[in-house]
Amino acid sequence: SFDALFETTAGDFRVRVRRDWAPIGVDRFWNLARHGFYDDARFHRVVPGFITQFGISGDPPVDGVW
């Protein structure tokens, strides 16, 4: 497991990521994050108290490669 730090305009927060819960998804997230895929990305859906979604790169050419 590892902590992922999210730096946002509304404040920073950390999420504990556990590989034993979803090994393929965590490996994919780890590799994308360490290569800067999520840099300058935005949350595109927020439902307070329920869910926040993200996943599209902040740089469209980079998004196209992945």
C-alpha cells in the first residue's frame, strides 16, 4: 500500500491505496501517477459525501498516448 497525495486548489489530501484490494487498478494508477499523467488534471464529477471522479490527464496529447 502507499499514500497518494492530491494537491488541489481547495486543499491537499491523501488517499491510502491498497494493492491487495485491486492489484491491476493500483498498478495502473501507480504507473500513470509516477509518469505525471495526472499532473494538472481536474476532478470531473463530485457528489459531496459520496464520490469524486477523475482520471483524464490535464494534458490532452498525453491522454491520447495512454
